[in-house]
Amino acid sequence: MLDEFEMLVQGYAAFRASYFNGDNELYGKLVEEGQKPKILMIACSDSRVDPAIVLGCQPGDLFVVRNVANLVPPCESDQGYHGTSAALEFGIKALKIKHVVLFGHTRCGGIQSLFEVPQENKEKLSFIEKWMGLARPAFEKVQQEHTHLPLEDKITTCEQYSLLNSLENLMSFDWIREKVETNQLVLHAWYFDIQTGLIYAHDPHTTIFKPLIQENLQTLTERSS
């Protein structure tokens, strides 16, 4: 049985056999012409959720930003280190991205942590705790409006509300809001069920998440008025 590191080495060999076998010119083209992705994905760091695999994409198709719970912080002008904001800036300003997709998922450990009861002997994860504060508005909305729901359903609802909260934070960047309002950029919120493999996309007109199927595609790719 392969250990974790041997698995990586074998995967690397398979990658080279597929993309550098003399017949595949994809990487040569990407080197010569540079990357020109039109879609920016903000996905979770969760090892079960790789947007390129889920969406069947090739190298060069997606500009991907990954962090815990696929969160977007609001625009801040301080001198801190803003990795997600820097990636957004590069993708939208330099690469001329046309679509930004927030790619959330079920069973998100980051969102689940908001519902955990503090335990005295549990190790404190200070970086995660502060980062997940970005999703607290979604958590508080669930606690106020859905007190009757079972815990698992509360977490699911919070995962979706967190996507909408991040959509609002995206619009706090002047250069994002300007492009959205002039129809140069479209923002999306997608929710991936890791058990069924289904994606649900937020419909800006009805504010509900609908299955990502061809019949719904037009309304799901339009900006809400």
C-alpha cells in the first residue's frame, strides 16, 4: 500500500505522462501565451472540494483562490496582509476575469466551528477563530431566524448564508462594484453537496439556491437588478 508521499510521486509521474508526453501542447501554449482564465473561483481549503476536478477543468481554465470556508473579507485599506483581496485584485484587474464564483460546500468544518460549544480543555485555534469571524453575520442570522431547525440544518443554512455574506463583501471593493454595475463582471454563489455531487447556484432574482442545470443557466448567470 502506498504511503502519502509515494502517492504524490506516482501522481506526478502520471501528470507528466499526460501533459508532457510530446503530444499534449497545452502547457507549451500556456507558457507562450500566458494564462487567460475568465473565471475566478473562491473555494474552500477542504481536501474533498477541488473545483477543477468537480468542474472538469484543464490547467489555465480557472484562477483559484482557496481559504478556510471560502470566505471573502470586506475591503480594508490598512497595511495588513490581505491574501484573498490581493488575489481578487490580480484576477479582476490584471487578468480581466469575467466571472467570480464563490464555491461553498456541505459539511464545512469552518462553518461548523461557529456552532461548537467552547470546551475548556480544547486547544484554541486563534487564527481560525478570528478568520471565521467573517462568517459570524451568517451565523447570527441563522440563530435569529431559524431557531427551530435541527443543528445539521442550521449548519447547512449558515453555509449558504455565508456565501451571500461574501457576495456582499465582494461589492465593498469599488473596482468590483463598478465592473458589476457596468456588466463587465458577474458574481455567482454556488453550493456543492459533497455527498450527492450536486451543485446548487444562487438565483439572484428569487434569492434561492437552484440546481445548476442547463434549464436554469440563463437566470443563474444574470446580474440581479
